[in-house]
Amino acid sequence: MHFMLRSTLLAFSFACSVSSAFASTASLPRAGFLGVQAAGVTDEVRSRLGLSENNGALVANVVAGGSAEALGLRPDDVIVAVDGHAIADPGELIARIAPHRAGDRVSIRWIRDGKLQSSEVAMKQRPFESAPGTRSEYGAIDVNGTLRRTIVTGPADDASHPGILYVTGIGCFSQESLGVQTTEAKLLHGLARAGFITMRVEKSGVGDSQGAACASPEVDLNAEIAGYVEGLKTLKSTPHVMPDRVFVLGLSIGGVEAPIIAQQVPRDITRRYFLQPQPCSVAIEDAVVGHPQPAARLNVHRRAFF
């Protein structure tokens, strides 16, 4: 990557073969992992399996090493209850499983070959994310009295590198990716291979994070930004991160949050730059920050994003 500028914080706005993973879970227990690919019960599925209704979550696939495998679930089983609560669809299954931590005992009821079955299983922990050529470390930060999971991914070496705080978009979903399958995970591991140390901060009540449910009224924009601000402070003091070369990368609504986050962390900086060469970039920055700031074009080599 070539940067024709000197700055300490950069807000990217997208709105308009060694692998290892380490974790510190003593203060923040690991989330439980059911380990199924779930789908809705369509009319075709109901007819094929001889079900009386469309409620439940169809087990489309079972992940090796997960709680579902230990329980004995198979493809075409239909999960209809968790801890005595009826499951209407895959979304409700996720909501019922999400609060459980590794080691929790969970009761699950399912239909197989037209017969109702039930059993209890001790939840296995979610596998740690890893990929060839990168190293991921799991930590935790305190945000207004609750702990949030952080995932720091960087090159698999001990050299010093620039840092990037990644600010995700709208949605209450974990940023972890089993097998690095999501576009965001591929982006971040690609940046790590290109020589950057990236940090993700899980939202309130998501993944391993404590706190109110992400979709609850108390988790508003300010509450979400507070988590990223603490993450940025921590990233700047993380070993092997160059504190004067820390950037903020925002996706979707994260592109709006990024400059707000950057302004709340002490820094030696006179400018903020947006990956937006359009003429409107100066006006956007003025509107978000509240006072005029110079904007500049930034050329980023494509390989940093793959």
C-alpha cells in the first residue's frame, strides 16, 4: 500500500502459511456453539418429512465438533424447542442459543421420522477463528461496566505493523467467521497478510460480549460508538501496533461512525482522510465533525482487500 499523506487516524467510508488463534477467556467466557446450518421449514420440507406444520428449524447440516454432533442431531431433523421454549424458525433458534456459554446444559427437542425426541447437551465452545498466514488473538475490553470481546488479527510475525480498527455495519450478528467464510473476515485476514493488525469489537450482547441485547433500545448509536472508542484506545496500546499509524475502517453505517470514533480518542493529528475522492467529501466531513477539515484523495492498492 502507498499512502501519500501523514496522519494517525484514517476513516475509510464505504457507505455512498502459518495460522494460529489465542484467547484470554478467563474474564469473558466463550460462547456456546450449537454447530448446525439451519433452514426454515418450507411447504416442500413439511410435505417431504410428513410434518403437521411449518414451525421449527430444519437441520440442513451438522458441523463436526459442535454440540449438535454430540447430541446426535442429523440433517433433516427439525428442532422444535430449546429449554422448553417453542422454536418457530431459525431466527428464534439463534436467539435461544445465543445467551448460552460453553459448558451450559441445554435441553433440545426435535422431530425425526415423524417422532418427537429430546435430550440435554453440555454446550461446546465456539471454535476460534484462524487462517493461513495470519494470527488472531482474543481479548476483552470494559465498556461502561460490561466486557466486550475483541478479536485482533495480524501477520504471523513479531514485527511492528500499522493498526486498523474495523467498524462493522448495521446488524446484531457476531463478526467471527468459522473457516473465514464471510466477506468481512476475508477482508480483515487479507489486510493482515498485507501487513496490518486489525481489531474487531463485538457489539453488546453479541458473541462472547456481555451487556444488553444488541437490538434493545438501550443499545443506541452512542452506546455502540462507546465500544469502538474503547477498542481504538486499546488497539493503539496493543503490542506490535504502531501507535502513530492506527486507522479506522468503517463499513456501511460504520463509515458514519468512524470519524466520530476517531475524534474521541486523543491523537496528534491535524487531518482526517476519507476513501471518498468525490467533491462531497469535504462537506461530509464538515457535517460529521462540526468544523472544516481538509480532505484528500487516497489511493489503496487492491491487493490489500483480498
